[in-house]
Amino acid sequence: MRQMSVMQSMSSRLDFIRKLGLCPSILNLYVERYSFKFLLNDIFSGIKMFLCLSPVAFALAFCCGSSPVQGLISCAIASVVSVILGGSKYQIASISLPICVLTFEISLKYQYKGLFYTALFVSLILLLFGVLKISSVLKHISYAFISALSVYVIMSIIVTQLQYILGINTIQSSRSLLENFGLFTENLENVTKNGLMTLGIFVVPIVLLKSFSRGFFPFFLYLVLGCASVYVFSAGILPEIFEIKTIGQEMVTSQSALDNIFTISGGIPSQIFLANSINYAFVIALIIACEACFCTNVSTSITGDNRLQTNVELISSGVSNLLSVACGGLFVSPNINFSVKNIKSKAKTFIPLIVIAILCFGLIRYNDVVMRFLPIYCLSAILLVYGCSQIFSKKIVQYFNPKSQESYIFWITLILALYFGFMPATVVGFAISCVFFAERMVKIKDANVHTTRNHDSDAVEFMTNKNGFANSMNIPQKLLDQIEVIQVSNILFLNIAKIVEEALSAQGKFPNILIIYFNNVPYFDENAFESLKELVKSAKAKKATVMISGTNGRLLDILQQKASTEKYTDAFGYIVPDFKVAIQQTISRLSKVTSA
């Protein structure tokens, strides 16, 4: 009886914490009654994530002007904090790509003391965001401005690291991207055969490894081969072609946490120093908060776990950043790529994070040996290839649509970053995103659902005259009568499928083929996925077919990933992003049925 009363008491306290909206995911284990059934998957996922994460952490820490071991410290601390305080058991945190430029700038101007005080303010801002539940707004802000900042940083990395490998002595990471690019083009004539040979020796192998293997695992294999080569040359087994500089020769490892505390304890910082730290902290916290919100949304959309809490993730990110920098690491943020890979590895619990932390701390223990054989050119090559792969993953093509608000946000932010710097671009890009968000919230009350069956003029015009292709195909009217096109627009995160279902119920019956065209719909909530699945199920029962069109970018990725986890591949309908192709497939399908 006493045991039952204790359990009931714990359950009631847990429910109370959940109602506050600040319940760490680790407490959900009490409800889930963790089973060891998924232990092997979890351990395998943790090892896989470590092999993907460690080389990228090395390279990005090097990009920040720090010792690569500081990247491992950051990932280890973030993993431990995420286990205890995180709002998602799937989230993998790493060094944040968009803020590499700011980290380098702070280190260059203010050394470790600047990093620590900035991290302190970042932590306070993120904690405030979490407690005030700012994520309810942030998670719907356009991610395009973060993508633009990432592209700017990647372009900077490519230009500076390419100069370094080619041996052009004009590298100034503190200068703007345009200045560095100008210096690079002016000095191309100074490239020697030795520089070209270095480029081939260090970049070509990783490009080949990356082309034959998906993901970031090739980076780890490449680092191992690089360290092995240095060992072979240093042992005198093979003659040295040229001097290979290693991290151990060029950099000292980070201080211990105790040394760092002593470093900042001397003297009270000036008001100007603190003001600059707050400015940096606000921009960094803004970027980390948006990344955390978006990453949690993606995890929720893929897994269907409605208990993932973005506000808790913000608090976790705040604590992670303070402890990371205090222990000699760098700024960290939930990483979408690694989090999605963790989910794809069928991770179910926090074990992958614990495995990552253990392996990171193990490698930190032997960092002196690793750094002694780690070639600097290898890290530059990883940065180059990682940057290029990230450029492709950002799907920049989607931002060439002149009718999309996302495109305006992306290009305005990127151009501002090129001409005025990183911080002004972040503030202006975020402000523009907020303006567009407010505009969408006003439009949301007048969400448009146009249907052809109701002879809606907008929908009929859209279907028959979009690009003039439908009329040019000479589609018979009897086939057009069997198609229903529902054009959904001006909806941000509402339960889209419910609106579509209501539009269909008003007509009384399903058409033979239903095409749902999402126009400028950037996000699905979990209820929308469930309703869409029910809609497709109802259509199948009435021998009708549902096709989804108009999706692009991250929404398309999420929808396809969500569909791949279902028992039936068409659980959410047939996903055909291009509307013209959808119509063509529809007519082909109907023609076959008619001829039969």
C-alpha cells in the first residue's frame, strides 16, 4: 500500500510538472517503463552518432580558432545536459555552424573571458526564453534567415580554407567574406605546384570517400587515415613528401575548468566589455533558440511524439552553453542533421547521448596522442567538403521562387551579411521573419481552401490555366470531371487535413482522384499528419486516390520521412511535389481505368 501511494504521489507530481510545460524528457521514462528491448539499437545509434559527430566537431572547433579538443568537450557536455534536462530524447547537440564566425570574433577580441561572459548571458537569455515559453512564437518563425547565415558561414569557410590549403598567404578570417574572396582571386596567380599537390592529396580522398558513402561517417575514416599517414611518415617508414603540420605542433589544448575559472576571476569587466558581450549573447541566443525550436519541431513531425517540449529544450540549451564554455568548450545547439540521423537509427531512449558522452570523454582523455598525429590540412579538407555538403542540404533552389516570402528573407539576410556583417544580418533577418509571421497570423483567419468541384473560380483557374499546360494537353472534360483539386493557401500551422475534409464533406462524395495542392504552407503539426492519414484511409475505402502536390523544401523532407516510417508507402497519399507532374499522372491513371 505504501509503495502504491508513493507511486501515485510521484505520478501526480509529474502531471503537475507537465502542466507547467517544463517537464524534462527523462521523467517520461517513469511512465514509459523503459524496456531493454531497444538497448542494442540505442548503443549502435550512439556509436554511429559519435563517428559522425567527432570529426565535424574537430573541424568546426578549428574553424572557430580553437583547439579541436574543445569541440569534443562541447559535444560531451551538451550530451550529458541533454540527458538530464533535455526536452527531446532524440536531440543531438553540436557546435553551431551559424555562430562559428561570432565565436572566432569573440575569441580574437576578448580571449576566453569574452567567451565565458557571452556564454553566461546566452544562458540567461535562453533560460528566460524557456520559462516565458517564447518557443510558441519562435517555432513558427521562418528558418530561412538561419539558412542564409549558415550559407554565409559556409562560403567564408570554403574561401579561407581553400586559400590555406593552396598556400596563399592572404588569409584573414576576421575580414568580411567579400574582402577575403577579393584577396583570393587576386592571388590565384601565386598558387604553386606544391599548393595544387597539397589540394589533391588532402581534398581528393575525402571527396571520393564522401561520394561512395552517405552521411558523415567518411569524415571519421578520413581522419583515421590522415593520422595513420602522419604516424607512418614520422616513424620514418616512408619518406616525407613535404612537412605535414599537425594540431599538436600548432595549438595547445584547452585549459581545465578550474583554470578557466581562475582566468575570469581577476578583476571586474568594464561596462563596454559587458555591453559588447550582451550584444553578442543576444544574437547567439536568438540563433540557438531558433535552431532548437526548429529541431524539436522536425523531431516531433518525424516521430509523432507529442511530449517533446521546445521550452525545456531552450532551458537545456542555456545550461549546456554555460557549462560547455566553463569547461573549456564552445557554443552548442541542437543539430537537425544529427538528430534526424539519430531517429533514422531507430533510437528510442537517451542511451545514444550517454554513449556519445562516454566516447567523447574517452577521446578527450587521450587528446594529446590524437592531436600529435592530427594533420591541420585534414581538418581544412573536412571543412571544405562538409561546407559543400551543407550547401546542398540547405536546398537553396527553393529560395529562387520570387513568390515565396522565404526567398525574400533568405536573400535579404544573405546580402546584408555579405555587405554589413553577421550581427546586423541576424537582427534584420529575424525582424523581417517576425513581420512576415505577423502578416501570416492576420491572414490565418481568412485561410483559403479553393475547390474545383464547387466551381470555385480561383481553383478552376489554377487547375486549367496554371502555366497553360492543362489546356494544351487537350484533357477530355469527362476526365476533368473525375478530378478534384483543392488548393490550400495562407495557412501556417493549422490542422490542414481537417479543413480539406470539411470542404469535401460539404460536397457529399469523394472524387475518383483528389489532388491537394499546398500553396505556401511551410509547416504541418502532428494533428495534421494524423488527419491527413485518416483522409487517405477514407479515400481508399471509397476507391479514390489522394495525391499531395505543391510541397517543397523542409516540409517535403518531413513528409517523405514521415511516409517512410508508415506501414504503407501511400499512407499520406502519393507525394508528387510538381503540380504539372501530378496532373499528368492523374490523367494517365484515369485514362487506363477508362480504357479498361
